[in-house]
Amino acid sequence: MDLYLLLVPGLILLLVFKYVPMYGIIIAFKDFDLNAGILGSKWVGLYNFRRLIESASFGVVFKNTLIISFYKIIILFPIPIIIALLMNEMKRMHFKKFIQTIITLPHFLSWVVLTGLFVNILAFSGGFVNEVLNMFGLDSISFLTNPKMFRGVLVFTSGWKEVGWSAIIYIAAIAGVDQEQYEAAYIDGAGRFKQMLHVTLPGISSTIIVLLVLRLGGVLEAGTEQILLLYSPTVYSVGDVIGTYVYRMGLGEMQYSYATAVGIFNSVVGFILVICGNFASKKITGKSIW
Amino acid sequence: MRYKKHAEDWIIDSIAYIGMSLFAITALIPFLNVVAKSFSSNTAIISGKVGIFPKGFNLDSMKYVIISKEFQSSFRISIFLTVVATLFSVFIVVLTAYPLSKKHIKGIKPILLIFIFTMFFGGGMIPNYLLIKNLGWMDSLLPLIVPNALNVFNIILVKSYYESIPESLEESARLDGASNLTILFRIVIPLSKPIIATILLFTAVGNWNSWFEAMLYINNSALKPLPLYLRDIIMLATSIEQPTDMDAVANFTAEGARAATIIVSTLPILLVYPFVQKYFITGIMIGSVKG
């Protein structure tokens, strides 16, 4: 049947660009040599994985990944819900649309542009934020090179980029809450605050749980692109995460086999977390991503 | 429902309107500051006195960016990449999603699983890099067009949409002797315009913004797309070219030029976004209700 023929281009791309790289992960079990190629390189068994477990630097990287991810989840996960609740209370449609346009826009900017904006505004000398601090008699802060500030900058910039956009999904969920419940609550004497608490919030609770579980499944991705652009050697101790470590080890120091081993660790643990997350979401709410 | 305004209403209204306005202002300040810098004089920039309004208004930084050869070249590369990579990807997606939407054809379920598996597991950065190297695609635009064309997430979205189209429409065409390819292009695709518009826009934004692959695979500065050029001038202070004609851009500062480059490269998104917002929002809704 010619239906199968329509699959051919997609299948070729799938095999070459998704499955061939999966075959390529065998270099994690070899001492890969560019000249010898994948097949010609020497097998070393689990050497690279043993190195990973014993390496102090990987320990730091793993810890950073979890800490940055958890900061992002704890601080940023509730904000879109609050935004959606507040937006729901706004009845002036034009103003609401205007605000929505502004707060969702940053999602569509690249991390490069964001880096440009924040390197500019956070600059130690002449940066807008430090100028304002100075105006109030406070000392300038080197946001991007001070290990104490760096994780805060990561959390803030990802919040700046994503919270408005993430609120959309909750706004949609709120629109689906049964209107009769509000009327019933109103007749029972519930004011707007009580309605928010006892009708709106329970109405979107399953959406909240699904998104939280999925977010927890992605805990190993702490923001590779963001960090690669914003960090520098002075903040490696607090900002280096698995994704950036793979990049530096593999393509910076040409330790292809070791970096691939780190990548496999990342994919396998990440895969298990996503599967568990999806399973948990199905159990709790009956909803899942597939 | 109309009722008298209670004290509670005033409180909630104030929190909602003031709170959201503060959010919006926070979202705008980094932009306004960069816009202000790109129109300010060099003395105002160097003394660090530019807030959210330009000081010593002039167009020199903008002029510098627009006449810069490197900027022009990377802007052209980005336009080309965005158009070609997006059209190619959407073509592959709408084509591949069609047979996958036909649950009754033999062997389609396992094939679907082979696609879905790659959403959750991949070879990772290094094997991908070595593949591109072995293909001899370093320093070409191919790795920025071909490997990501097969977007499995989009395929699943489009496939679900196809499934919602009544089978009877296709059946009658089939009885008239139309081939599957004809049915896809004459009936199914025209009926799927909303979802195709959505993935087209998401893919286009992704391509316009993409820099990581370009950083991995492209060294030749004549092939640098805009985000990579932008990254270089932001991260490596030395890489901004001094203007050749100092008189034309008397107010040149590296900082002003950087600010202007950021603004000009974001402009396409800023201009288009308000008008196409609704497609993005439909997209996220469709993505969230399935399953």
C-alpha cells in the first residue's frame, strides 16, 4: 500500500538521526579514538562509568544539577498558578490581553537574547540594576561571577522567560471549570476569595498535579543552554550541571568516551524518572502524557 | 452575575491589577533598558546613566548594526535557515503523521512506538556530534536543517488532529479512485490548517532562535546564523568589529552596538508575535488535552 511509502522519508530520518546516535553510545564502553573510528576503538568495559562514579567533579556536577532544578521547581512552579488565578480575576478584557501578550512574549526569545538582556542589565559597572542599588546607597553586586548570586540569577532568568507562558495552561484549565459551581458557591455566601480557594483551585488541581509530576521527571535538565551562556569558570563550583559538563568534557577536552558515559547516565536516569512520573500521574489523576 | 462591590472585591481587584501590572513591568524592564541603550549617545552609555529612556538620542548604534557586514551576513543566513528548515520540517511532519494516524493498517502500532521512544531517549550530544562529523557535514548548514526536521512531538500533535477528521470524507474520495497522496494533500491537509499553522510557527521560532547546534558544527564565520553571531559579540568582548567609517557612527560604543544588535535580531519576533499569539496558545492547549 502506498501509505507505507509515505512513511519512508520520516523513517530514514528517524533511523539516521535518532537511532544511529543511539548505536553511537557504545563508545562509552570503548576508549574512543577519532582516527580508529567507533568500530576500531579498543573496548574498555565499564571503565568510563567507574571513573564517573569515583570522580569528585561529577559528584559536584550531579549535586549542582539537583540543587538548581529543585530551586527552580520550588520557587517557579507556583508562580504560573498565581498568575492564572490573578488573571482570572481581571475582567477588563483588553487590559488582560495586553498583559498576557507582554508576559508570554519572553518564552519566544532565545537564551542568547536573554543572555544579552541580562548581561546588560546586571553588569557590574553601569548595569541598570547596580545603578539602582547604588542610588539607594548599596554596593554593586557582581551577579554573574559571584558564586553566592549565580544560582539566584539562574532561577530568576528562567522565571522571567517561562512563568508567563506556563500560566496559559492553567488559564485554559480555569476556563474549563464548571460555571454552575461558582453560582452555587455565591448563593452559599462565598465571596470571590472563597470561590478562588474552594472552586477554582480544586477545579485545576489535577492539572497542577500532572504538571508537577512531569516537571519532577525532568529534574536532571537544569537548563543546559541557559547555563552554558551565562556561566564562567568562577561559578563552575555552583553552576556546572550535567549538560554543561558533558559539553566541556566531550567537546572542550575531547574526552568523547567519558562524556558519552555521563550522557548515558543522564539519559537512562532521566528516562526512568519520566516513566515513573507518568506512571505516578496516571495513578493520582488518571491523566498521563501518552 | 451582578452584585454590589464589597470591600473584598476592591482588595482582590487591586491585588490582581497591581500584581499583574508589576509582573508585566518586570518583563519589560530588561527590554526597555536595552532599547534605551541602543538609541543613546556614547557618553551616556559609558557613564552608565541610561535607564529606561534613551539619553542623548541618536541612531548611530542602529546604523552601525545595519551596515555591519557580519550582521548582514548572519541575518541573511538566519532568514534562509528559518525558511528552509521550517518548510522542510513541516513537510516531513505532515507527511509522516498521515500513515501513523491510520491505526488499522498493519504494523503501524510498533512503528509508532519506535518514533515515540526517541522522545524520551537519545544518543546524546557526543554521538550526534560524531555522526555529523562522519557525514562530512561540519561547516555546512545541513546539520541545522536535516537532523531536527523529524520532530516527533509535532508528528504526534498532527497525527491526533488527523484522527479527528471524519473517515467518511476520505472514503468517498477513495471510492472516486484518489490515491493516498492526493487525499492527504487535497483533503486532509486543508482540513488541518489550524494545527499546521501552529507547528509552523513553533518550528519557525525554534529555528530563528537556535544557536547550540550552530555553535557545535559551524566555525566558518560566513555561515554563522544570527544567534551565534549575537552570542559571540555578547560573550567575547573583543569580537565586535570597529566601524570602518568612524564619521558615520561617531557615537560608536561596543555596548551600544551590542544593544542594537539584540534589538534588531529580536525585532522579527516582537513584530509578529502579537498577531500570531492565538496560534501558539491553541498549540499549547492541543498539546495539553491529548492523552
